Amino acid sequence: MRKAGCLVTRAEIEEIRGVNCEAVLESLEEKGLIEETGRLEDLLLKVGSTFEADTRRTVKRLIALAEPAIILVMGLVVGFIVVAMLMAILSVTDIPI
């Protein structure tokens, strides 16, 4: 039996994750959540907010992984420019007059 205030549990959200909208609604109907609560809007808002929080967490992780790589690439570009300028400056003195 479900608690009166609990529309859907985290485990149930994880179970229906990764499927299209029609399958989500069918899954919720099969579990009897829609008929039991009679509040489809609240249920879908909770599922949506859970998915949104998971997506935000995933994006933060990806950004945290990408930042060091971007810094490394920028350092390599700046280093290449510095070396190219130094080579140009030092090669000017090698020109015979």
C-alpha cells in the first residue's frame, strides 16, 4: 500500500526512465498510480522535476570534466603562438648581410 502523501517513489521513476512519453504514461497506468491518486498533473510534475534534476547533475559533471581539457588546449595554443613568435624573432638575426 502507498502512503497518502507519496505519489511516486524514486525507484518507480528510475524504472520508467529512458522511455518515450507514451510508454511512461502506460507504465504509470499499469502500476495504478494514475487511478490511485487521481492527480496526473502532480505526478507528471514530480517525474519531470526529477528528470530535470538528474539532467542538471549530468550536465554539471560533464562541464567539470570538460574544463581541464579546455584549459589544456588553450595552453597549447598560447604556447604554440609564443614559440612561433620567439622563432621569428631569433631567426631575424640569422640573416646574412
